[in-house]
Amino acid sequence: MSKLVIKDLYASVEGKQILKGINLEINDNEIVALLGPNGHGKSTLLNVIMGHPRYVVDSGSIYLDGKNILEMATDERARAGLFLAMQSPSEVPGVSNSDFLRSAVNARLEKPVSTYKFYKALDSATKQLKMPFDLATRSLNEGFSGGEKKRNEMLQLILLEPKIAMLDEIDSGLDVDAINIVSEVINSEKEKGRGFLIISHYARLYDLINPTRAVVMINGRIVIDSDPSVIKRIDKEGYEFIKTELGIEIAKEEPNMNQTSIGSCDVKVKTE
Ligand SMILES: Nc1ncnc2c1ncn2[C@@H]1O[C@H](COP(=O)(O)OP(=O)(O)OP(=O)(O)O)[C@@H](O)[C@H]1O
Ligand SMILES: [Mg+2]
């Protein structure tokens, strides 16, 4: 039995408070869908849970199976059983994907995995994801297409066997066949007992994985924690009903005031 418990969490990035009192529980064997308009703090929450150094926890707590994960470095959180598939995975030229995966697998084991066992697991996972095996041996994410990067995140998930997996827009950039493949992996990993927190803007992915619960984040707070029927409603109507029925104003993203005007740097003053 695993359980991630977040209580009254406030967190900031670059001096701006984004998370404003998050309360959320995720159990193993359940899929929690996380929805919300752009820029309201969903990715921030996942980054804070994983311990991204840019994000500062102002107050509140996060416990995994009774252990205070806010006291742990990111690698310790991974070893404790947390996993994050990022919205935009980074390219790491010069680091082979398979070496990276093997180091990550070994970091969680007392005795390193044998070469034979590792490549057998890698072969089976790439087949499950219908990934060409050469992607596993190239530099990590370098030159990978958008969809290949997302599948590579799922490859890590299969090999690392986390207790709680967080997927940030894993479906963005995936073609229809790839969404089906990724959904099958999510479903089979859930059957193995993993808990999931999954961000998506689209009902299509959720239709394929049947979340157990849906939560909606507005202005850095979870304002709905309900059965998954709310996903269909959001898909049809958008977020307007949250304002009309719950009386919660939805903050709009601020316009970027630092944009350079093209005209300002390319004007020659005509001289006589
Ligand atoms: N490193 C950063 N520096 C400055 N602001 C940031 C940083 N990271 C996030 N923010 C801001 O925090 C707010 C929440 O961003 P976040 O990425 O969590 O939104 P989101 O809900 O995941 O949106 P989306 O659905 O578009 O992915 C945004 O206003 C964003 O610009
Ligand atoms: Mg995001």
C-alpha cells in the first residue's frame, strides 16, 4: 500500500507564489486526473513534488508512505518511488539513453542489475511501446521527435517501477496509435499496483484509462475533487461553470510586458 499525501501546500517560482494551499491524496492502484486551465499551476505542482530546485516550498507538507519527502533531494524522492514524466523532456547530447536508464535503474537497487537482465527488460519495454530499439541506444532525447520523447518517458516509467507516477501531458504530440499504446501501458502499470497523477487537457486519453478520480486546479488551488464525470463536462463546456456554479473567478494569464517591438530595433533615422 502506497500513499502520497499533500497538505496545505504553498509554493513559489521566481518569487511568484503559484500554489496556494493544495490538499491532495493519491493512493496506489488509482489514477487521478488533474485538469485546469493553462498557467494555473499543474506542472508546478508536479515539479514541486519531484523537488525541482527552481521551485520553493513556502509552507505545507508532502508525505510518501509516512516519509517527509520535502526533506529529500530529487534523486532520493525517485528512489523512494516517485516518478515524473515531464511536459517537455530535455535533450542530453552525449549521454546514451540506455546508460542513463541503466544508471537510474541501478540507483534504486542494492546490487547493480546484470547486463543481460537489463537488456532483456529494455527489449521487452521497447517492444511494449512499439519503439525502434535504436532509440534506446541513441543520446538521451537528442533529435527525438515529440512523440518519441513522450514514449521514452514511458520507457523510463516501465523500467523504474515507481510507486506513484506523475505524467505531465504525456498525450500531447502523440498520434492516435501512440495514444493507444501509451494508454495500454498506463493501464497495465496500474494493474501492477502503481498510483498515477495524470495531467491532460483532453478527454480522449482519459477515456482510454478510466481515471478513478478527477481533480481541477484553478488559481493554484484544487477546487474540485470528484468522480471522473467532471472530465466530460469540462470537455464539452470548458471551465466557465466553475465561475457560475462555484463562484470562483478564473485568473487569466498576464500579458507578457517584456516583448520587444520589432519596429523599435530596426528603425533607421533618416538624416539629411
Ligand atoms: N521557471 C519559471 N519562471 C517564472 N514563472 C514560472 C516558471 N515556471 C512556472 N511559472 C509560472 O507559473 C504559472 C503556472 O505555470 P504551470 O506551468 O504550473 O501551469 P500549468 O497549469 O501546467 O499550465 P499548462 O496547462 O499551460 O501546462 C505560470 O504563470 C507560469 O508562467
Ligand atoms: Mg503544464
